[in-house]
Amino acid sequence: MNSFGQIFRINIFGESHGESVGILIDGCPAGLPLGPEDLLADIERRKGGQQPGTTPRKEEDAPHFKSGLFQGKTTGAPILIYFENNNTRSSDYEKQRSIPRPGHADFVAAKKFGGFEDYRGSGHFSGRLTLPLVAAGAIAKKIVGAVRIEAMLVEVGGHADVEKGIEHAIANKDSVGGIVECRVNGLPIGLGEPFFDATESLLAHAVFAVPAIRGIEFGTGFAAAKMFGSEHNDAIEDSEGATRTNHAGGIVGGLTNGNELVFRVAVKPTSSTPKEQRSLNTSSGRQEEFVIKGRHDLCIALRVPVVIEAVTAIVLADLFMREQRIGRVLS
Amino acid sequence: MNSFGQIFRINIFGESHGESVGILIDGCPAGLPLGPEDLLADIERRKGGQQPGTTPRKEEDAPHFKSGLFQGKTTGAPILIYFENNNTRSSDYEKQRSIPRPGHADFVAAKKFGGFEDYRGSGHFSGRLTLPLVAAGAIAKKIVGAVRIEAMLVEVGGHADVEKGIEHAIANKDSVGGIVECRVNGLPIGLGEPFFDATESLLAHAVFAVPAIRGIEFGTGFAAAKMFGSEHNDAIEDSEGATRTNHAGGIVGGLTNGNELVFRVAVKPTSSTPKEQRSLNTSSGRQEEFVIKGRHDLCIALRVPVVIEAVTAIVLADLFMREQRIGRVLS
Amino acid sequence: MNSFGQIFRINIFGESHGESVGILIDGCPAGLPLGPEDLLADIERRKGGQQPGTTPRKEEDAPHFKSGLFQGKTTGAPILIYFENNNTRSSDYEKQRSIPRPGHADFVAAKKFGGFEDYRGSGHFSGRLTLPLVAAGAIAKKIVGAVRIEAMLVEVGGHADVEKGIEHAIANKDSVGGIVECRVNGLPIGLGEPFFDATESLLAHAVFAVPAIRGIEFGTGFAAAKMFGSEHNDAIEDSEGATRTNHAGGIVGGLTNGNELVFRVAVKPTSSTPKEQRSLNTSSGRQEEFVIKGRHDLCIALRVPVVIEAVTAIVLADLFMREQRIGRVLS
Amino acid sequence: MNSFGQIFRINIFGESHGESVGILIDGCPAGLPLGPEDLLADIERRKGGQQPGTTPRKEEDAPHFKSGLFQGKTTGAPILIYFENNNTRSSDYEKQRSIPRPGHADFVAAKKFGGFEDYRGSGHFSGRLTLPLVAAGAIAKKIVGAVRIEAMLVEVGGHADVEKGIEHAIANKDSVGGIVECRVNGLPIGLGEPFFDATESLLAHAVFAVPAIRGIEFGTGFAAAKMFGSEHNDAIEDSEGATRTNHAGGIVGGLTNGNELVFRVAVKPTSSTPKEQRSLNTSSGRQEEFVIKGRHDLCIALRVPVVIEAVTAIVLADLFMREQRIGRVLS
């Protein structure tokens, strides 16, 4: 399923080198003022080509609303957001087809889809599909209104100074990964459900839908496993549930507790490193040295924060609507 | 929703100190030989009371099949597995109601459910609901047959020697957390989908439904964020997709790649530490020192591996059925 | 899937001659006063044995709440309602196994489930599973509160005088069918969605889940196909949407329009007629004359109205919750 | 939700006088040869303007595949089919806004969506959205391959001779309804599930998603309610389940039985009759005589058969895939 959400439900489509990528959003409340301009800031943040370490491929990335809007507002009907792919150089990929790129879906996709997959530039598996995710995220942010969602890169290639991390990658002519931290403020108490609709379950589900993510931890996360209970527990201080510490990262029993929600995700180094690599040539049946062609980011993690914000906003918008904290019609 | 899965779908119910806990399983293939004896080994592994650090509360934990079986085999109709709660001491909890326990759902549950929740022993939020999860997991393991799922505790309270970690907790009269590692062998290539039904998304969703989990990482996980791409990429070596290294932990592009699937989860220290704690007394409006009553594990992580195996098996059984790798009727 | 509903979601289980039948209800609002006594009137209406034409099989039909209630109110956690099967005479059915009964699921169930199905008394296909449906319906009626749902038998065996229809069946020693009409008052305007979640779509879906239903029509129904548009259109008369006529049966464009919702369902004659019948003996491969054993209703339609009310209430409760007309916590 | 299906899942979008209508199809098997030419015959059948009684509005109705195809075959990724709206005359509708048209969604849509709905030509409620349904149906027909689905108009305005019925409408300058009968051959035994996923439940759900449908009946349908059980039961004649009669219409216990599946649907007369009508003027608060403007069919039922075939094929494709009768990859 290429869908996510129960009430506010998104459906992605498209391929890296096909005609388009986009997203169909169902369940958006009616009456939300909305236009392309609401998406541009986040789309810009996601774009490659502005900083050292990001890909020189530049798509126009202009969002087209094809349904669900009328007189500048949402109508309650499904919203189709459509992006054209203009700037594709498929021939780069066709040459490489017989050598599945390590770290990419090439090999598994061919096995799964019987060779019928669009293999050009990872096709439907491409990171380009995070563009419509970011678009939907910008809408979700408008829906959840006063909630503030902020993700930032806090480590690159092992360096807390992100610029140093990038320089390190450039100097080594190799790709690097990073850590993104997301903080959410302004959440109500009690969002989420015990067990399968735990807020962590939904967020982790959505976060791992983002390509290149290798781990997620909430609050103190993996470090919690080394603490004593008496250290880790967050003492409740007032009737609004404010806690002295926030080792839980704002979620207890699967439900938000009104404190800041905090999680971190690990982003692997870009699979398309400029370094020479080894893989199987499926035509010859022999291993081969090769160098990846195409235009790629040295550190894909640079572009991830806005995508993490997007999926976080999407999860929250859906939870707010399911739990009736936001109406089906805005007034 | 207290449900999970698309074809093989589980629905949990019950409360810690109510009449019962249990699970309703829909979509199990017909023709699977099944009886209570198939569940006992895993139920036993989950049980407290056998080792230092686990709770002295002992339920009989006998599973009762109430539907869906006929002549020793599954029929294709829903399977109800029911466990009675016999050994409850609710009065322990009633006294504590006005002081929401830090790290527990007491406070958030009361806010969410307007005070109507069954608060005794965490009610529906209780870790006791992992008992029916383990039961469903044992069935899921039978369904996926040759796939071997093995989770084990690899660290307790910061000690790689688990017994040392427990001794440390006992010596400090405090609770501790731990790290559970899960390894799955025998998986086919191509299980899962890109984006929202990525194998990591589904596993992470299910794993965070288990109480006390604070983080999950696949393969090299958070350490991947510090590596170069040329180090991290797993070179493909043969036509079955075997890779020289396994930093990806067996999943690429959201799909299994035929190598060992590996993930680790962080378990927080048991919230019910024996140490004196501080929390708000919601009746008086003042903070208070108090000591948790009731019977609790010093290290809940000791009981987690079999639960992680269970949710892993449940995710895989559902994926196998969705992807038609296992039939609706077994022969 | 043995489930229905998006927020207020029911899951049925059980077999006619197994240990139990029952239902697991998820998404019921917290704070609803509830006990077995709330279900008894509807359970009584569904019971056989009280009137000529209904089966002499009498189950105690006592509902047991096994989870989700605390101090006489719903908690927001899943509600398990459980009915024991006490009064089964399976040997009646075992003898008949080789002759699949016409009109029953015997033949198709064996083909679908590979012979692993519980075939006794139709097993999981049995009309006995309408008992938990009726229980869930009684709860749904409480949820939708002021909405009045009333179904009644308006025709039996072709007779508008229902008693005459039954006498006709008894006199002919044959089973008969009937027509049930359901009227719902007190609905808001705008319930439902265009297209797939049209109120008619959801009601029809639920109604055809009831065994023995062969047709459904809304408002003027099949007769509308013979009318002119100028006759059929219901002129809107006031700002509340009251219409002069109600040919639409209270639904326009898939949405309720605030007028009385009216639909009729056709119930086939009980398949288990006392008359001699012909079917294939699957052991001998030859056709055979035979007479159905077991205890059966001459006119199953007599027991259908309360079941139709139940599924109607279930659909409405789910729609009310999805559309935020009823809260997750009642106050 | 504007979605339908569990594995083969369709999502419709668009408005009558907006930029587009279309459909996003998820779960289509990979490897299906597909192009616009596969949709044209059914799109042509649905089009107005060819016969007396159908609307003179002519859209080009050219389907554009925007994703999910590669080298002339499906890839397993979502398929976006997009239709432009070229031939809209919205001003016709804007004038009428204050008078909600009887039989249309105008009034209820405004109430439901707070006045934010696109009201032009029924907006998202428009019959124009059956165009993408027909497109998806054409694909579904290819998926179910050897199954033959044929719907035809068997009655118009009360006349079994359809042309007479149309002449009658033209002569009376009024709109008329009709009856569509659908017959499906080549189905396997055992498709569907007991209760909520009964084949009738799914078909009825999908059929009532089609605008203007007022009733559905399977096999003998409403007439069954007047029969004796001994007449109505279909005697099984051979080991393939062939029955002497087919009063059940090919479905028993919610499952197909291998005989011809037969159902009929009642289509109401087109709400937009050319006759003068009465409705409330919501601006003035007074009732008013008025005549519908815009281009409309005298008998919408003429265009319904291909839509009924489409939703039938969609239901069957989903069932075939859920039940593993059709693979995820075609070879």
C-alpha cells in the first residue's frame, strides 16, 4: 500500500524518471485556505543544489493542485498535488541496469516485481517521492495549526558541527550520514492510543517510510537502556502534567503527555557514493568494480529534516482528526 | 485501534485486573494444526517469577481457544484466545490512584478517557496484554514455518553480561533497562513495499506497540550515521543477493534482501522502581514522596525478547499472506 | 475479514456448534453506562421459540462482558461480549455432511476452506452469529441516542398480513420469506460521504452481511425506475431540508438529508424447509432425495428485523463518530 | 473516504467543473500490458451524446496515464489516470446556487461541507466521476481475465423495450429511470467471505457508490420473499456445484457458488428533468418554481451499465487478489 493515515489519508505515486510524482490527500478538513504558496518554503528546504553536498539535479518542483480546492480553500474532497518531472537523464541509469547498486533497491525491486519495475533512478523507490510527502506535510502543518514541529540535523558523519561533517565528506570524496532530531511543541495531553496506535508506533511507521532511515529513538532513547528507573522516570510536577525531566520524550504509555515530544533518527550515508564500489553484474554473473553515475547528494541527511517534519505533521494531523481535536469543517 | 495487520489481523483486549486478557485473530490460514500446547513454550518464556529480577505475580496463563479451531486445526474463521485473570490484588492500586506513577500511563490515561479508564494495575495499558501478543506470535511463527526468529537480551543496565546487569540492579535496589536484539533467518527476497509498508515501518510500528520500548535500529543503525557510504554499502556477491557485509540489516528500499534481518530495541528501566519517587498528588495538588506498591520486575527487559519475537512473527505472517507466499488454506 | 466499521469497529467470531459466539467492539466511546441488561430486550426479540414459525432451539443467550467495562461504564478499551453455546445437537449435522444442503454454505464453504471448516450447523456461517450482532447493535443504539431505528416485517410469503403468511407456511409445511422495512428518524443532515462511503453503500454492505438477505432498496426503490423525474424528485420545502415527498428515502448524493431514512430488505425463505429436497451426495456422486434434520425456523424473516436494526445502528454509530457528531468520551 | 478495495485499491478525485477528474489505483499486479487504448471502448460506452436521451456535453475523455506504467506494462507501483475537464460551462450553475436542485446533493453538500464545497455541476458529487471508475473498471476486467461481466439495460421508464421507454420520456419531456441487469460468468467457487466481506456486501457497497442507484437485488431478489423454500432452493447437481435453478444468483452464504452471478439495480429517473420544478430559494427563504439549466441526460440509466460492469470488475479484482487467485506479478 502506498497509503498512510486513517482519516487524513495520503496516497503517493510516481517515479523518479517517469512523467510525474505526486500525492492524493483524502480527509483534509473543508475550509482550509490553501494554495501553492503554502508549500513553497518546505519544498525549497528539501531541494538539492543549494549547499555543498547536495545534488546538482534541479527540478522546478512546482506543485499543481488538480482537485479539492475551490476559491482558495479546501472543499473536503480529495486534493491531488502533482509535480512534473522535467529534468531527467534516464540514459545514466539504463547503462547501469545490469549492475544493481549496493544500498539501493535495484536488486530487490527486480526480484519483487519480476523485472517490470521502472528501474530508472530507483523508479518508484526514489527519494524524489519525498517531494510530494513534503507537500502533504506542509498542508498537515497548517491543519495542526499551533503545534510547532522542528527537525534539524544535529550530527553529520559523526561531527556535531554539521559543516565540519560535510567538509570531511568532501575531503574524503565519500558520502556520509547523519542524525536528525525532531522536536514538537504545543501538543495536547493524550494523543495516541495504547498498543498499536501508540504515538511512537505511528511516528516510527511514517519515519521509516522515508528512504535512508536506519533507526529512531524517543526521548533518552537507547541511552535509557543504561539508566536506573529512579533516574529515568520523569516526576510529574503540576496538574498539566509538566515533568521535571523529559527522558520519556513526551510520550508515556503510547500517549503524549503534554511535554515536548522529542525523537532522533539515524540517516545512513548516501548509497550513491562517488567512490568505486563492487557489485554483481547480473548479466555476466561476475563481480565488478564500478562507479555510480547520475547526480547525487554526498549527504542525503541534509535534505531529511523537512521530510521528517512532514511525516510528523501527517501523523499528527491524522491523530488530531481521529481524536476529534480538529473538525471536518474549519470555521 | 487495538488491531494490527491487513490479512493476518490481530485484535487485543482486556485489562490487568479485569476479568481477562486475550486476542482475536482474523485471517489465519485454514488447516494449520493448532492447540494450546503450541503456545506454552513462548508463554513460559514470557512469564515472570522464574529468575531474579522478574515479578513474583504468577498467573496460570493458560490459553483457552474459544473459536476458530475444529478437530485440532484452524478453520479459517476467527480464533479467539482467552486468558483469565486470577491472581489480581487490585487494592494495591486503588490506594495509589491519586498519585499518578511516573513513567506509567496513569496520568495521560485519565486525561484521555475522562477518568472512565480501568486504572487498576495500568488497566488496558498493562504489560499483561503482551501475554495474548505472545500467544498470537506463537501462531504466527507456525504460519511462517521455516523462518527462524530469535530475539535475545544483549545488554542489561549497560552491561553486556546480562547477569552482571541484574546483580547491579539488585545491589542498587533500583530497576534497569536493556537492549534486545532480534535476528531473523530464512526470509525470501522482496518482502515489504516501498514507503509506507516498508518492512522497517511495519516492524517498528509493531515493536513500539510493546510497552517500555524507547528505540529501534536496523542493521548498523545509529552507528551508520557515522560511517562513509563506501564502508556502509553492502556489496552484492551472488545471484541470490548475498552481501559481503550486512550493515543494512537485511532490508534495502523497505524490502528484505535475503540476508539476515537484524534489529535492536532499547527497553527502558521498569517504571515501577522500588526506590522512593516523587509525583503530584492530584487530590491535594501537592507533590509527594511515595513508594510504588504492587509486584513488579526489576528488569522488564528480561521478559521482552519473546514479545519482540511475537510481534516480528505477526508482521511477517501478515506480509507473507499479503504477498501470497502463504496460502489461505494450507495443504 | 470478520470486521466492520472504521472508528466504531466490530469483529465477530464463533460457530453454531462450537464453544461460543461473540463480538469484540473497538472504538466505543468511554463513559457510556452499559451492562447486560441493556442488551436483553433486543436479544429477546431475536430469540426463536416464542412464536409459530420460529425454531424450538433455545439458547440461554446470556451476554457476558469480558473486557472494556469498569464500574458500570465503558472505558474506551475494547469490549468483548461472549455467549456460550449450550444447547447444541451436533450429531444431527454430522450425519448430513456428505449431502450439502441447498441454499446453505455447506458446499461452498468446503470448497473454500479445503474441508477444514467447522461444518456443524453451518459453523461460522450460521445465523447464530447474528446474536452478537444484535448485542453490538444494542450498544450502537445507545451511542446514537436520540436517533430512533425501527425495523418491522411488512410482508411474509407474499402476504401483507404477516400472520396470514405464517399460517400459509404452516399449512403448506414449507418455509417462506418476507420483507423487512426499516425506518430511521432523528438523523442529522449530511451523514455519509459521496461515492464509496455513501450512507446507502455502508448500510447495504452491512445488511448483506446478514444471512438470507437477497435485496435492498431505499425510498421508492425499484419502483423509482418506473417513475418520471418530475414525480420522483422530492421538493425541498424549508431551510432544514424537509421535503414534500420522500421518494429518496432520506438520502441524496450518498448523504442523509434530514428526512426519514427508509429502506426495505428482501429475506429469502428459510433454506431448511421441512419438505423433501434433492441434492448431490458427494460421497456417492449421485443425487439423492433427503429431508433436512435439525431445528429450524419456517420463516427466518420473523427474526430479521432486530438484526437489521442492529446493523443499521452499527453503521450509524460509526458514521457519527467518524464525523465527530459523537465524542470519544461521553460526559 | 474516496477509496475502495483492500489489495486492488482505487481512490477517486476531481470535480465536474474543476480542472480534472481521475483515479489512483494501488495494488495492480505488475506485468499487465496496459495503455489508453484498453480503456477507450468502455469510456466510449459511458459517453453521452450518441443516443437520444443522453447529454450533449462532450468531453474528450482522453485518459492520461501519469504513473505506474513502464514500457507498456504495469510496474506494481500506483497508477494515476487523469482526465482533463475541457468542456465546462460553470456559469450555468452559478446562477442556480441559491436554489438547491431536488434530487441532487446541492443542499446536503452545503450543509456538510459548510459551504466550502465546489457546487458547480454537483462538484465532487458529479456523475462525471464515474468516468475514472469506468477507466479503473476496464483495468480490473483485464486483471480478472477470463471472467465475463456483462451489464445491460433491461427496462426503461417501466418499458422492457428500452427504445419505447426513451420515446416515452421524450414525448413527455420528462426524465425516466430504468433497471440494469448484470451477469457474470466464469467465476470460481468460494469467492467472498461469510458476513462482512460477503460478495453481495462488497458488490452492493460498490454499486451504491454509483450515483442514482436506488436498489439492488441478487438472483430472484425481492421475488424470493414471496416463494416457498422448496421452490427457491437451488438443487446441487454435480461435483462442480452446478445447480438446476439459479434463484440464489450465484451466491450462497456470501460466497460465489460457481453458477452465473446475477444481480439487478434500480436507477432513479435523472434528477435534472426538463420539467418545471419547485424548491426552496435559500436566499429568499421562499419556495420557487424553476427550470434546471445545464446539459443533462433524459435517462441516466442508459449510461449506467458500463459503470456497473466497472464496479463489479473492481470488486472481483480485489477479491481475486485477496484470495490469491491472481498473483502480485503476472508472468
